[in-house]
Amino acid sequence: MPVMLPADSMFLIGESREHPMHVGGLQLFKKPADAGPDYVGELFRELLTHTDVRKLLRRRPADPVSSLGQLWWTDDRDIDLEYHVRLSALPQPGKVRQLLELVSRLHGTLLDRHRALWEFTLIDGLEGDRFATYTKVHHSVVDGVAAMALLDGTMSTDPDVRGIPPVWAKRPGGRPSTGGVSQGITELLTTAAKAVPAAVRDVAGVAGAATRLAGKAVRRDSAGLPFQAPATMLNVPITGGRRFAADSWPIERLRAVGQAVGATLNDVVLAMCSGALRRYLAEHQQLPDRSLVAAVPVSVRAEGAGAAGGNSIGMVLCPLASDLADPVARLVSINRTMTETKQELSGLSPVQVQMLAATQALVPMLINVLPGSSHVVAPTFNLFISNVPGPRRTLYWNGAELVGSYPVSIPFENQALNITVTSYAGSMDFGLTGCRRSVPHLQRLLGYLEESLAELEKEVLVD
């Protein structure tokens, strides 16, 4: 019974019916050329034969799930695969909008803590000779980078390769787990004892970094400090219902804009979101005079850690310059902020980055979720915007071509919208997840993202 990491435990402690804490992924596939009329049904029946589940996806909270289970992991040794793996179908005509509506409903339901914390839905009936999969895993089990590594491990760059096991199936060479509570405690104490000198240095270093970043934020008119974001229609209590929207843009379009200005691909993503949010909030007569602030996760996962599980993320606050009407000025401002922040973080250890995230974003965010806090303090930030690197080459799952991979993430209390982006095979795949009640007409943001990018192209690209 291994001890749960504090970052993992936080996602269980903070979960309620109004606040599901799982992440998901929507993958669109083109059927192989030799697919028969019952291709998806046959695929579903084949998937149910993979009963040897990898250890990471056997994890569930220890009993009782609402107390001890928030501190310790145990293994579900009797996985009911027909519960976790499901088959669904879209009604005719099988439009993408119908698929997104189905994913919206699936993403709003809680995972059962008495079972391993994941579900997989195979979806038939999508127009264009396509099918889809929707996978959700509790955020206490994986972060976004680990989730992408899991996906990558179930695919091949060769369309002729068959026999690839599904995401939950145990891979050859995995070692069985041994040990229980006593071993987990011993390992925790041993690791903690060895880490004390480094931890002292980390604490000393993070205080100076926080002071320097705060000083720079003050010089930028305090927009990058906790509790300085403007209150908007996005910063309200949320419900458990979800709405999901998704679309893709060619990476080359974003890269060309970034190169023209000297900005990174992620800077352009943030600028697209800033322009889209300006339009969306103005449409609802809710555009504030001060800049919106995004919490931008940064990975501190060790190289090669892959899908080992757990959460290895830090967090920085980035003003989106949404108060500026000039799209190029917004991009330049975002680039300057992120460049300065990255320079500061480059001198810190992974532990220090996580500690800084706690002081800048996570602890203030926990204060924001307290009942009534939205009427007392300003928002810590307005929304999450995350960019997770994905595979660069076209991938295939047993001959079916992956044509789109869209992240489905978590809105939080007082942050009713989450925008997560992943790169795949020359595309930037945007996934927008919002509270169903608090973020009306979420799909309109997709059109505004295109308008925002086109606006930048018009200003910075020379014919």
C-alpha cells in the first residue's frame, strides 16, 4: 500500500460532485482500408480480452476511500473490465458536434473510487468512416505529460503493425509489485531523510525566486501576482456539468507568426487564447479593463520518466495582455513575461519550481475554492491554459490512423474554463472544457481562436 504523493492527494481531497478531478482525452481515428461493417464491434470484443491491467491503472484509493484513501494507494486486484471499457454509438448522421456532446456528458460524471480510477469508451457511428475513443483517468494518477506518454505507448508509426495492446494493458517486462504499508512508510522515511539537506537549500532558494518574480510582476502593474486577476464571468462557483469543444490548427501557421515576432509556439497559443477571450467576454459585455491572467503549467518531469505516473508540474502566472486592443502588442507582452519567468525558473530545481507554484498559484487557488471566497478576494487567476507536447509523427492504432487528439481537462471552482492544447503530427489540437452553466456557447470560442490567429497573421506576415 504505497504512500500517496501530496500533489496526487490534493486532487482526491479537492474532489466533489461539483468538482470532478479527472483528465481525459478524445482521439479520432480513420478506419483501416480493410475494415468490415462491424469493425468497431469486433474491436470492442477484442479489447475485452486484454485482462492483464498495468499496475498504474490498478490504483485506487485505500479503504475507507474518503479518508485513508486520500493518503494511501491500494491495488484493485479484481478489475471488472466490462465496467471500465464501454461501447457507445452516435445517432445518425454522426456529426462531430454530436461526438462533443457525448464527451461533454461522459466527462461530467465522477469516477468510482471503489474501483481503479479510469474509464475507456469506444465510440462508433462517426461520419467520414471514422470512430473515436474517450479515455478518462483521475488526475491523482497521471498528469498531462504522463497521459500523453501512455497514449504514445499504444500507437505505432507503421500502419501495418497489428497486435498493439490497449492503453490499460500491462506491457511485457513489467515487474510485479511487492510490499505493503510498512514498506511504503520505510521508503518514504528513507527518501525524506536523504532529501533533508537538499530540501533546506530548495526552501532557501525559492524565497528569493518568489521575491524576484513578484518584483517583476509589480513593475508589470501587478498583473502576475496572486489575487490580482480581474473578476469575470469565468470566475464564479461551478457545477459538475461539463461542456467540451475542440478543433485543430496547423502548427506552421502558429510557428510563422512566432518567428515573425521572435516568440515561441506557446506564446502564440497564449496570444490566440487572449484574443479569443477578448471577443468572447466582449460579446457578453464582460471584458474587464485589466488584463486577464492565466495559470500556465510547466512540466518538471525528469527526462525519461514518461508514464511513470504521479504529478510533476509547476505553475506560473502569465498576464494575457487582454486589455490591449493591438494583437501584436498582446503577443509581445506575453513573450516578454514568459521569457522573464523562464529565465528565473531555469536556475531552480524541480522541487523549487513546484514550491514556487504552490506559493504563486496552488495555495491561493485553494483559498479561492473556500465557500464565499469569491466575494472576499480577487481571483488568483482567470483560467488555466496548458500546452502539452505530443507525438510529431502520424500514429496508428492497429492500422487505424489517428487523425486528432484532443485533451479534455478540469475546470476549477472560480475558474470555470480550462484550455489545454497538445501538438500532434503538425497540428495544434485545442480542447476547451468549461462548466456547462457558467460558460454559455463555449463552441463560439473556437471561431474566435481562428479570428485571433488570422488577425495576428494579417499584422505580422508579409505577402
